[in-house]
Amino acid sequence: MSDVRQLGPTDIARQELRQLLGVAERIGMDADRLSHSLGLSRDDWQSWLGILHDAPLPSYPALPRLLRHIGSWTSRLDRMAEAACA
């Protein structure tokens, strides 16, 4: 029997945020530009980065909205990284 762990919203947000940060780092995108690309103020961005250090989920923007933006930007940045390597 496999030990499948159910991920909660915070776990999913952490995973997606880490993935985005990793791809952004690969292409040399700084945090200010990344937060601007996501449409977040500096304070909102810092609140979301806080979840990587066990802070509670921020209420703004709503998690589904932020995850859509993170997914979209992760995909864009990944394509940019692939194009740069080609």
C-alpha cells in the first residue's frame, strides 16, 4: 500500500512558488521584476514569500488567482529558458 500524502493549499502554494522562483533564477529574473509580472505589490509579494518559511497564507490575492498567475509565468519563463539554451 502506498503512502500518499494529501497536500493542503499551503503545500501546493509552496510547491508552485518554489518552482516559479527556480525557473526565474535560471533565466536571471530578479524578485522585483517577478513580483511586478505577477501584479503584486512589494508587500503582497513578501507576504507570499513568507509561506516558504511557514507564514500563513495571505488572503490577497486569492489563492486560485495567484496559482493561475504563477502557473502562467512559470510556463512563460520555462519557455524562455529553453529558448536561451537552444
